[in-house]
Amino acid sequence: MPQAKEGTEKLFNIQDVAVALYLLAAFVFMIITLPAPILDVCLCFNMAIAFAVLFNTLFAKEVLDMSYYPTILLFTTIFRISLNISSTKLILTTGDPGNVVRTFGQYVGGNDLIIGGIVFVIILIVQFIVINKGSERVSEVTARFTLDAMPGKQMAIDADLNTGAIDDKEAQNRRNKLQEEATFFGSMDGATKYVKGDSTAGLLITLVNIVGGIAMGVLRRGMSVGDAVNYYTVLTIGDGLVGAIPSLLISLATGILVTKGAKKADFGPTLINQILGMPKVLFFVGGVICFLGIATPLNTFIFLLMGTAFIVVAAINRNKMQVQEVVAETEKEETGAEEIRRPENVVSLLQVDPIELEFGYGIIPLADVNQGGDLLDRVVMIRRQIALELGTVVPIIRLRDNIQLNPNQYIIKIKGIQAADGEILFDHYMAMNPGYVEEEITGIPTFEPSFHLPAIWITEGQRERAESMGYTVVDPPSIIATHLTEIIRQHIADLLTRQDTQNLIDNLKESNPAVVEELVPKLMGLGEIEKVLQNLLREGISIRDLLTIFETLADYATSTRDPDVLTEYCRQALKSAISAKYFAGGEPTSVVTLDPKIEQEIMGSVKQTEQGAYLTLAPERTRQIMTATAEQVKRLEDLGKNQIVITSPIVRIYFKKLSEDYIRDLIVISYNEVESNVELQSIGMITA
């Protein structure tokens, strides 16, 4: 029973019945001859519908609020034409088309053939040439651009959905709205032809009625030609005006709708604000109108009154804008204070910048482009340099001033923790002795912050002399940039995130999809690849040749998932790059070797677990080995050589881990990482 009741209610829905009767009436009026009183009611109703359509389009916030407008346009056009046919029948048969038609002919048309004809023609010209023509063109362009923009809008929706900016429901709503807009503007492109055809039909119907009315008056009612022309032409023009005015309203509504666009806005206030919202413009307008009233023969009273009105409105708007600015500023301050007090806003304070460079106010000119500072440009070059050198993208480096620091002090933070600091003298240069300059130069003693080498602060006037003596002279921005570069190199492995790893994988996949699809995620996960890349970067090995790294991982990931072991395989595959970095020059390279007994001892202390391998050497034994290592490495340092230790492949990674806490910059290389054409010269062996 409830289902039957629901079906009955839907079957006899009052709105559906009303629409059906509206359309049915249009066809009935074409067949039967309506009595004059009923025709008056229908003409009045037609005019009311035209005004309703006009005001709906005027106050609709967006075009889709009138999504059925093309259908409305078709229905109202058919109904209006049916009324024209009915009024034509009454004019020709009885000569009495009712009060509405007669009033329009006598009052609106001035009860004069010439006046009425001119008014009717002017209405048609405005409707047909001005409004309809413009609406038609706007509809065509809007439809074309809407359809052309659909693919891009759909991709934007998919992108927002994939990034989590919107959920599935919101995405579906946007897609539906996008489809509705495309359908609407496509329909409007054709619907404007109804309005254009309606204007043409009104003109033709009026001409036919004039000829037919004169013929009926002369042949059937025995009127003279002059009387027939005066009588029937006035009625016909009245009939034409009755139909032309609602048609003009519908045409105007069409023009408003297609030019409104897809923006959500209150049409009236927006329109008024755009015309009268700028006080400066209104002052100019008022001044020009007043000038015309005074300096020309135009009516002085009217023009002065109108100009004064514009000036008064301008003054009112200016005062209102000033009040709004004060209110807005007050509300902004209150909102800001309220936002700070809200507990959930503490979350924004949890964001940590990967790299920060904070400096005192004395260093601000170095970072201010308006004062000639180029520190920002140097930061950009640092990111480019690291990308070329190590093959990874350095995160955005945040620069900010800190009044709590000394004026010439700067600090470098990595993930919110201070990693280094330094101090410079503005308008001074740092001079460093490369080791062979015997003559000293006067200045302020200091230490170079990057490598902690002794240096001297000198003035601008001493720069040329210092350079001529052989000193290495650098300016303050270069000092900060070099220090920042070294700190980034030291922490680059910690700065590499899973997202960075994913970006590297995506870039490689564009040119070499086969190796990426083989490795990820079948053989290794994102986190495991990240650990291998971090291991390489931690020892200063470039990962720019990512293809070789991935191919090596794909070869050996089937036999082991240990990131440390896989790192060793990758290092061996990158031996050309390692040899070029540490053994370039063609001359024998001085190195230190590791005693095979110590190698066996280290390997014997390796314990394997699910979390990875670790050493179980006794602390005392570890200190003995590291003391011996430091003694041999000191010999290399005294010779001005790199601190390089050569080991067997199997022990390299463990000896490196053993030495990290004792000799941070020690370079440990296995024999398998050295090209065959490289000549090594051992100056000692680590024994303990």
C-alpha cells in the first residue's frame, strides 16, 4: 500500500500537471478561437512569466541555478506564438482582440499608425540586432571554451583526489557539476536560436496581420481602405507589442544568463559595486558633469544637481571604505589573536624545516637583494652544485634573520637542530695562508669556519696586497656559502627522505621503466632503496648514476636484502666514479692498508641479526685498532694526502663503521672499488 500511494503521488504531482497544462494550452490556443476575456488573462500570464524569467536570471548566483533555461526558453516561445495566433484570429474575425491588445495599440502605440509602427520596429531592432545577436555570439564562444576546458578541469579533479585534497564524494560532485556546465552551455548555444527566430516570427506575423486585417475590413466588413488601414493596423501593432515586450524580456534574460558566466555572486550588488564602488572615479565623473553644466549651454541646474549627487556618493563611499578598512584591520588582529589561542594551531609549530640559515641583523645586507646582497643567489647555486656532485636534490634552504643572535653571527640548522655556527666581519675579507706564504699580513686572527683553518680578517684596502702575496682571499658571502655547502654535504644522507627517493625513482622510470619495474616493489621496498642511497651519500659517493645503482640492486636483491651488503655491491659497480674522485691525476696514490689479521678479527666479530649486522669487538681492542689507524693516517696527513685506507671488500663496511666515531673523515675503500689502471703506493699498514 505505501508503494502504491507513493506512485500515485508521483503520478499526480502538481508541478508536473502544471507544466503539462502549460504546453497543452499552447497547442489548444492554435486550434480554437479564444474569447477576448480569456485571451486577456493569457496575455497577462505570459507577461508575468516573462518578468519571472528575467528576475530569476538576474538574481541567480550561478548559471546552473537556471540549468533548465533552454527548455524554459522553448516552452515560453511556443506559448507566446500560440497567443499571437489566437489574437490574430480575433482581430480578423471579430475585430475585437480584447482589452490588452487594444490598450497596447492605443496607449503604448499612441493610437497612431506611424507612432505605433516606429515603436514596434525599434523594439524589434533592439531585440534582434543588439540583444539576440550578442547573446548568440557569447553562447557560441562560451560553449566552445567550456568544452575545450573540460579535459583540463577533469585532470585537476583527479589530481586533487590523488593528493587527498578532496574525497571521492567531492570529486564526484565536481565531475557532475562540470558535466552539467558543459551540457548547459552546449544547449544554450542552440537555444539562443529560439529567441532569434521568435523576433523574426513576430515581425512576419505583424506584416501578415496588417495585410490580412485590411483585406478583411474592406472585403468582409465594407470599410473603406483608409478606415481599414487605421483600425486594423493599430490593433495589429498592439498585438505585436503585446508579444514583442515579453519576447524582449526573455531576450534580455538570455543575454544576462550567458554573460554572467559561472561565477557565484549576487548579481545586483556586484554590478553596482563595479560601477559605483570606486570613489576616485565618481569624483572625476561628478567634476566633469558639473563642468559641463557651467561651461556649456546645457541645463545648469540639472547638470550641477547630477554632478553634485555623484560627488556626494563618492564621499559616502570613501568614508565607508575607510571604516571598512579599520574594521577589517581590527577583525584581522582579533582573528590572528584568536588563531594563536586555538589549541589546534600548535600543530603548525611542529613543522621543521630541513635546512635553515639564521643570521644576525648585521648580515641582513648580504641577503637583501635591494642592498646588493647575493646570498640568495649563492644558495641557489649550492643546490645546483650538490645536485651535480652527489645526484640528489637538496631541500629548500630557509633563510631568516634572528635578532637573538649577535649582529655578525650566523647558525646553520639541520632539521631544527643547530649543526654549525660562524661569525663574520662585515666589509672585511678573510685571508688564508695556503702554506707557502712566508710574509705575514696584519689583521684580526680568526679561523675559517668550514675547515677550521687559521685565517685573518683584512680590510678592503689590504685585499690586493694579500692576493699578490699569495693569500687566498674570500668575501663574507663566500664564507657563509662554503660553510653551508660543507654542512649540507655532511648531512645529505639524513636529508634524503622517502619522498625524495620516490621522486628519483619516478625520474628514472621515465627513461628506464624496465629496471624500475623489475626492482620496485617486487625485489625491494622504498625504504630499503632509501637506506642504500643514504649509505652511499654518507660516504660522499654520488648517486647521480642511478641507473647503474638500480641495475646492481636488481642483480643482487634476489640473494640478499641487507642494505649494507647491497651498498657494497653498488660501490663496486661505481668503482669508476670512486677512482675518479680519489685517485685522479695519473700519479701513484699514497694509501694505508689494513693488516689481514685485523681483517679476520673484525669479520670474526660480526654478528648477523634480522635488523642487520653489528660488531662485537671489545672496547679495549677497538681503541687499540683505532689508535694504530690514527698513527698511520697521521703520516698521510703530514704528507698532505687524503686519509685513505684500503681493505678487502668483505671487511670494508665494518671497518668504516668501526672508525666513524674516532676518525670522521677517514676514507675507506676496498680493492674491488679501484680501477685496474690506478697505481697505489702503501706507506704503512695498520697493525695492532
